[in-house]
Amino acid sequence: MTNNSAAAEVLAIEAVPESGRFDQISIALHWLTVLLVVGQFASAWFRETIDHNTSLAAAVLATHGGAGLLTWVVGIVRLVWRHKFAYLPPFPPSMPRLQQWIAKANEYGLYVLLLIQPITGLGRVVFRGQPFEVFVWEVPALFEPDDALRHSFAEAHEFGAKALLLLIALHAGAALFHRLVLRDGVMQRMLPWTSQ
């Protein structure tokens, strides 16, 4: 057994939680993603309420972009963890196949949008043809200004944000339905705490 496969086996063993819950790393990554996405939407909405030509607007945009990059990295880490190490509890036996398919489609739709949104946001910025900030670093202009391409990325980013909101609403609504109506324990599998 190689060191890599031994490490993977240890991680896989540690990932299996008690009582049918997702493993703690999956749960932590899920809630970190929730916080990042809430921050993304809050910063986007806040920026729309202020003058775009101010230093505050530039700071909010830089924060939004940095958080977008972080969201993209966390999304990649989540996918790697999910496919290599995560414990994925099975759906309840009472859950119809169609409902399981919808849940999986929603989940993968969320992953796709979480990975695409930062890219469309970056395209929107780089095709302005101006330097921009990421965290504390100033990135020089990478391309000449291209209004048509920038507009295409902006439209894709706006569409993606609306689609992301829709999928999040469906995801949260389904979780609440399982918790409040079906009471089948599905929502509790991803909560950061256990209810005894």
C-alpha cells in the first residue's frame, strides 16, 4: 500500500460519521459555502445602493471579487472531497426515485453555478481593460478593453446569479419540507450540530 492510498484510507475511515450524517468536513465546507454565497449576494446588492464612482464601491467590488475567488476554490475542494473521501449517506428508503433525481440535479446545478459564477465575474472585470484588486494585490490590466465581450460576461453573470438564487431557494425549501413536513431526518444530516 502506498503512502497516498494509506492516507486516503485513513481520511475515508475518519469521514464516516455516526447516525447517517454527512462527514464533518463535508458539513463544514457546505456551511462555509453558504457564508461565502450570502456575502457575495450582500456585497453585490450593497454595491448597487451606492455611487459606483466612489472608493467605497471599488472596495466593495474588490471584496466581492476576492470572495468569488475563494468561493471558486472552496467549490473545487468540495468536489474533490466529495468524490474522493466524503461519506454520503443514502437517501431515506421512503424517498421516491424522482425526488432523489431532482435532489441530485439541484445539487450538481449548484456546483456548476458556484464554479461558473466566479469565472463570468472575472471576465466582466478583466475585459474592462483596467487594473483590478484581488484581496490585497493589484492585478495589472490583462486585456485590452472589449465592451462587447465584457457585456456578454456581465449578462452571463447576472443570469447565473438569478439561476443560483432559484436553485438555492429550491434546495432550502426542500430541506425545510423534509424537516417540517416529512420529518425524515434529511435536513439534520447536514446541520453543523446534532439534535439528540
